[in-house]
Amino acid sequence: MEADRKLVLDRRTLILGAATLGSAAALGIATAGSATPAAAAVPGFPAFTRLGAALDKSALAYNPTNEIIFPSIRNVAGKVQNPLGNWYMYYAPHDPPGGICLAYADSLEGPWREYSGNPIISRTWSPHYSVSHVSSPHAVWNAADGRIYLYFHGENTTTRVATSADGRNFTYGGTVLTTGMLPSNVTESSYARVFPHPTKSDTHIMLFMGMQAGTRKIFIGWSNRLASGWQFKQDPLISPAAGEGGQLSGAHYWSRNGGGHVVYHSGAGTIHVADVGTSFDRENHLGVLYSEPVATRAAAPSFAEEDGRLYMFYEAGQRANTNIAIARTA
């Protein structure tokens, strides 16, 4: 039974709203024995093959809006206190009420289990805030103090942080980013992910979405303290190019291939790569890294490696009907 549940590869799970698109067979949905072939990747970057869905939305105890987005995958074995499994995945609904959620597994291919205490962070955290929703979790393990730093937005104008020693019970850490820290024509500042700076050992970078004059772009900030002291470049790091659907979001720093690359999703529904350099001083759009073969849209990628293979977790499907999917390199 456990093997049958692995990756939740049953047709009902993978349809991701296929009632409006056709039957599972017509969509070419992969089963355990027939993974969907990978599309050609950007030269020098790996090709990913979709394996299936990470979670069965119909089986989730906490599923207020039937859409979950923005996975953040972290290996927690030997790091957090009393881990539930080797891997934690943070995710969330986006539409109100949202709510930061946790799933866990012993391997990246699952089975992934929903944490019984979801949501671990809700839209009201007295006395700190009360908002319509919280979403887009991104977790960073900090070995210096043995804590996970979890970034999330709510409202779309504000990014916050909370910290935890066990990855389940969090202490509020405050606001780290608002639109007030950016030019006056930036009206959203959310979907933040944080990574070590590629050349400065005492610094982290934050990649996030800013809506500037109606266009969503990728911006960058930096700090030598994970919970405070963030500074932000006032100009966007990456703006939409031809073929990118006019909007960008869900940026992830790519430390492989010598670093200096950002992977992000576009309004065209595809995941792209740009070369920004390790000094973040250029913007060369390199093309499409991945196209979703089943649910028509791929977004918000998060990467992890196990047994020499690179995995990509991402949100699959049109907004308001998304699930978390898993793809893997050969």
C-alpha cells in the first residue's frame, strides 16, 4: 500500500483540475511506470522529468481553498529537534485564509504526509498582525543558532519572518520587507526566497516579486542578519522579456553551473533562467528551463538533491487550482 501511495501518482491526484481539460488519458498523465518525457532544457542546465504530485489535495485535512502553492523543501535530518522525517516541505494556499503548512517525508519521492497541526502559521498572530491571508513560505536553516527562518507574505505588500528550533512551532520575528522600502510605484513585495550570497560568506540575498507600475518583476535585497537589517536595490534585477508573458515571480537562486543564475516563473506558464552574475550586475535571459506537461502551468520552483539526483518541486496548474508537483533529473 505504501508503495502505491508513493508520489500520490493516482489519476485523481494528478488531474489538477482536468475536469475542464479532458480525461487523464487525453492529458497524458504519467503513472509510476511512464514518466512524461522532459522538454529540452537551457544549454548547460539539466532536463527535468515530471514524476507526479506530492500531495493528494482531496485527502488533506487542511485545504480551505483547494489550491496549494510555493513549496519550500529542506533536509532536516540531524538539524531540527525531533524531526518527523528526513525532509520537510512548507507550502500554503494563497487565497484567503491561506495558512503556512508542513508536510514531511523520509525521501524526496515520498510518500509525503501532511502534518496534523496545520496551519503552523495562520493569518492572525496576536499581537503581531491580522491579515486576509498568509502564504509563500520559504525556509532557511541557520546552523549558527540551530533554527529555521521561515519567510512568508501577508498581505501582498509585506514579507515577514518567524523562527523555530523544530520546524513546527514558530516564534514571530517581525517584518523584513514592505513596499515602503521600495520605489513609490511598487505596490506588491512578496514571494521572497533567501539564499547565501555566492561570494560574501557573511551575507544572504533575498529574491522577491515586486509589482512595479502594474508589472511583476524580480527584485533583490541583502543582509548579514537573517531576521533584520535588509537593504533593497531600488531597480529590478529581472524584468519580463519577450516570450515571458509580461509578468515574473517565484525566483530561486541557482548555485550550480558556477552560480550567478536565477530561475523564475513567467506569465507564459513556464520556468525560465536568467544569468545575473555573482555580483548581480547583469540581466541575460537564457530561455525556458521547464514546461509543465500535464497541468499547463509551472511556477515557484524549489530544488533539493538526494542520492545524486536533483529534484524540483513546483506549483502546477492554473491559479486557484494548483497542486505541488515533483520533477527529477535523469
